Amino acid sequence: MSTILSVLRALADPTRLRLLALLEKGELSVNELQEITHLGQSRISTHLGQLQKNGLVQSRREGKRSFYRMNSVGEPTCRAAVELAIQGAAELPERMGDLGSLKRVLTLRDDLAQHYFNQVAGRFDRSYGPGRSWQAFGHLLLRMMPPMVIADLGSGEGLVSELLARRARQVIAVDNSEKMVQFGSEKAKANGLTNLEFRLGDLQNPPIAPRSVDLAILSQALHHAENPAGAILAAAKILKAGGQILILDLRAHTFEQARELYGDLWLGFRDGELHQWLEEAGFKNIEITRVAREEQPPHFETLLATATVGRSPVV
């Protein structure tokens, strides 16, 4: 078999083309490729082996990790085929999500602060200490929150809203359930929280004036939205210049029963999806991090996405 024909066969596989297009952007480890593509490690390694066999990628070892990069040398004809294949990779359905996840992975690669937080979180409840709890820790951090106007979008009965209202200038809780809005309003009144207001509305069109909010929160609400990208865009429209969005939601999973058990419309989200939607809505300084993983099956994982309003979103 000729070298050119072998290279063409290697490039014809969509998964190998997807990996090669990522490596064209720079060197990545197998773990990073797994983080970006959500493919199994053995599957990634097999395809990388085929690419390396045909001289399309090179690898190196660093401790226990293997790093791969695209081979920039080779026969002119083969290089031309690779360049054409990379251009074709833009048509792959996973391409936009991969680029968003790639940006996130590269951002987190050198994020020492995040690394330190993960270490602290791992040690925090390893051993008992009198008075040491996440509840107490949360109240401590809450005291550091400056007075601001907050929108709790998809608030439910308002557990988060109530907590934030004790420090915020104003909290606007939005939910599409009349019963939830009524219950939350009555409880806020009973607790004397005059700065907490519940409003009936949906995530795609919250009843909040444009550019009037400092912080928009979507806490485990986005996977109930009919149009998640539209909900993120709507949040951008109500934020003031420099305002921030916080999204706490499930990472993509395969537990189909969640639709019936919990009324979920979406089985979580891929990191790259969230990154893409935030960018399209005009956000900048986007960070997406996995902050929790349940110990019991189906091992739901939680993502925290943060971003700041950059340009004004298209109305």
C-alpha cells in the first residue's frame, strides 16, 4: 500500500480527523483530549496510534503522561492532504464544541488557583474538626459579597434567593411555576425579606428590565429550559456592563431516567456547549469547571460556569 493511500485512509475516519484537527492547534495530552472530546481513553489511544503509524502525529512522554502534536514534516503530497482534511474538519458536527472545550482546557492548564482549590476541597472534609463545615464556610464567604442586584433565574421555591437576599441590595427570583412564585413570595414576606421579589416568567424571556442586574444566576435550571442558548442570551441582556453570570448545572450524562424522574429536558451539558453559547451571547472571561461528582451511581457531575458581559448582545 502506498504512503499516500495509507494517509488518505487514516484521514477518512471522522474521529481521527477530529483528533488531528485539535492537535493542529497545539500539543495535547491524552487526558486533555479525553476532556475535550468525551471519548474513552482507549479509543483515543487507538486512533492516535493509527495517526502516529502513518506519520501524522508525534508523541513524547512526561512522567506517566503522553503528549501528542501534529507532525509538521513529511512528503509534500501528504502535507497537502492533511491541510485539506483540516479544512474539512470544520464541517464535523463536534467541531464547535471541541473548540470551546479546547479553549477551556488550555485556560485551566496553568490555573494554579484552581489546582489549589481542588486540593483544599479534597482535604476539607477528610477528617472531622469541631465547627468546620461547608455550611459555616458558605456563610463566611457570603459576608464577603458586595451589595448588588441579583437575578435568580429558574429559582424554584427560592432557597438560593433567600440566602442571597440577606446580603444583596435586591434579589429578583424568576420561575415559570405560579405555585413556586406564590410559595416563595409568602415565605419571603414571612421572613421579612423586603428586598426579595418573586416574578412569574420563563428563562428565555425573564420579566426584568435590560441592563439592570449585576449578577445573573442559573442554578440547576438550565437543563429544564426549552432553549438553553436562548436562556443564556436572555441573561446577557438583563446584565449591566461588566455584569457576571454564574451557571451551576449538570455535566452531560446518559441517565435517561432523569427525564421522567426529575422532568429534565436536557441530560446535562458538555463543557464546550456552554462555552460556545456564552461566547455567542457576548460573554468574555469564560471559565468552566467541574466542581462536584456524586459518589453513588449514576455519578452525576456538576459544572460551574462563570463569565462577564463583554459586548452588548444582539437584541
